[in-house]
Amino acid sequence: MNQLVGPSHPEKTLLAPYYTPYYAQFRGQTFIIQAEDEAVETTLSMRSVLEGIQDLLRHGIRVVLVFGKPARFLQELQTQYGARRHPETNRLLIPENALDRLVEERGRIGQALASLSETLGMAATLLPASVVRAERRIGHQSTGVVTGLELGAIQQVLDRGELAILGFGGQTERGEFLHIPSVGLAADLAVALQAQKLLLLAQTDGIWLPHRRGGQQQLSFADLEELLCLLTRQRPDGSPLVAPELVPKVHAAIRAVAGGVPQVHIVSYSRLLEEVLTRTGVGTMIERLQSHYVEYARPEDLDEIHRLHTEALRYTTARGTPFVKPLDREELERLLPWTLLLTHRGVLIGKLHGQQVPGVPGALCIGGFVVGEDHQDSQQGQLLLSEALERFRQRGYQQLVAITASPRAKRAFERVGGQVPEKLTHWQQDLLTEAQKRYHPQERDEVQLYSF
């Protein structure tokens, strides 16, 4: 969820041209990437993670990979050694007799990652468990907490431009190995190294929550306060709102942003680059404070509005008709008083405008809906639409409509309550007919009017 945009489901080869100016933004910064479960389960999945990291390293971004346990190994710990979750802290409790097996598995995964890195031609250093100082936590068996980090050893690897690989676990002052979960370790490391980003790789693209109209919807971004509130909420059946497997990652995200890490991302391991290097992203991004704002446009915003609108024209139907209606600079300037902008950290990532329907008091047609270069189905689009609908209603417009042929825009309209009327009024039909004129006759059926 950051600074650039590309196609909604691009392959890495297609993303490369879009990334170039944004790699420069993060050059010299440190990213901490935490991978466990599916991400370290097979050679194929580990290779996918490492290829994404290699791309970051090539562009001068410093990376520490903190690996955790594969799902099958976690199952082994539970069935053969009696490992279980602590009822209050949710930490995995490791019995004493499982420590040797834990060390063995840690070594196996570390060597696999190091060997794969060498195969890819990527310089990497596997750091020992002694880099992490730990002590036992009362009531948690052989699971400990981090008491210190040998940052000098990690920095030396990063200064050489290599990938630093660090596994779960740590050592006490006596040299005893303890279980340290990779999620919490990654958060502590991100704070200590003053990392720009902490990326927590999951099996799904971020946090998904129940939608008020049924089904699930992705939480694309959240600030610290919102994340804390999510942990206290429950579903109608009394179960936690946040999926249990994501709770440790949410805890880690809170610790990281509270400790000064600017951005934490929860995203699928297979879409690492899309999350980091696209403006709207594909996972969930967490920041300490709210950084998305919706405000009415000002004259000084016209250049950026024109740029964003022009960029959106490259997204077309199969017959080459732009989904967003072409408007020149003068037309966009005339619409400024009715234009709402969505910004993130001062960067314009979305906009739309309203136009009064002639001869129909209280009716407004929403147009020019552009979010993150055709990412209208992201939560950013929903945020902009929801806020715009409320703002326009406050101005006395109760009959709000929008017309589009874009599948993504249609999904966004539906998510904020938009519906295709069973029967159009005369003025709605007139608007729809006029909008259809710029489309090829064979694609006019794809153009629909939504009422809110």
C-alpha cells in the first residue's frame, strides 16, 4: 500500500517498469521480512520469497529475512511433543524435550534458504541464534522473550549489501537455546534497526473482516487505534473478529508501529512486491496514525488531478474505450468545487467529482472516479466513495447515481451500497443513454447506472 501503481494482478515481469522510480525512494532503507507456515514449507515457496527479496537488494534496499516454522512442523510439535498455545498470550509453549528438534529444524530451514540464495546468485549470510539474546518467560515453558540483539553482526551483513537471514529462537547468557517466535522477533528487530517497513507474510492477503452485506472484505489499511479496537471486537457467534492465525501478526504490528516503525504490512508471500511497491497495495498496511484523508479539491491541486485523470485513460474496454470519461484540463478545473480527493501522506491517490442533474433538484451524478490507477476495488476506493456519498448528502443531494462499465468500479459501488435499479426513472435513463454513446454499440450493455 504505498507509492506506486500497476495493474491489479500483475506478474513480476510486468511490474518492473512501474517500480523503477519507487525503488529509489526506499534505497538505503531497511526492510524486515518475516516468513513462516506456507512461505517456508516448500522449496518453491521459499524461492518465491527470495526472488522478491533479490529484487529489493538489487535496488539498494537492505533486507533481513526472519524465518519461522512450517505448518507441518508446527503440527509435529503439537502432536508429538505436546506444544500448545498459552490461553492469554497466545504464544506457542515449547516443552523442554522439544528443544533439540527445534534447533534441528531451524538449522534445516536456514541452510535451505542459504542454499537457495546461492542458487539465485544472491549473497546471503545465515546468522546464528546467538545474535538474539533471550530469557525464559515465567509460565511459558521453554518459550522465551528477547532481551537483546547483536545489532552489529546484523549491520555488517547489511552493509555488505547481503541478505541477512535469521531464524526463530535465541540463546540465554548461558548459551541455552530458547524458542522465540519469529513474528515477535521480527517486530523487535524492526524497532531496533529503525526499519522503514516490517512485512509479515501470511497465507492470505492481509486482514479480512465481515462485510455488513455478507461475505468478507479486506482491511486495506489501519492505524494503531483501529487495530487495537479490532482485537476487542467479536463476531455474532462470539468468536474473535480477527482470525486466530493472524492475531500474533496483529500483536507484532502493534509493537512495531508503537516502537516507531513507519509501516507494517500483512500480505501473502506470493505478492510481496505488489504490496510494497504499489500505491494501493494488495494486503493490509498498518501505520501509527491515520494518513488517509478525503478533502475537497483546491486550485493548486489541478495539476495532480489532471495527471491522475490522464493516467487512468489507459485503462479501457476490449474495444479501447476508456472506463473513465476523457476530460481536458479546463473541464477538470470547472469541476474543482465538486471534486473530492483522497490523499495518503500528502500523495494524491484518488479522486471523483459530482455533477448536478439538470432539472432534477437534489440529484447528483458521480463521475471521474479514479483510485490508484484502476485499483477501484481496493479499500481506498471504498473509503473515497463512502466519504463522498456522505459529503454530497450533507449538501442536500439525496438522489446519488454513478455510471460505469468498469468491473472494478462496479464492485466498489456495490460495496458501499450501490445498486442497479430494476426500473430507471426518466432522468436516470437519459443519463445512461448519454453515457453509452461514447462506447461501441456491442459493449453498451456493459454500461450500468448505480443508485446509492
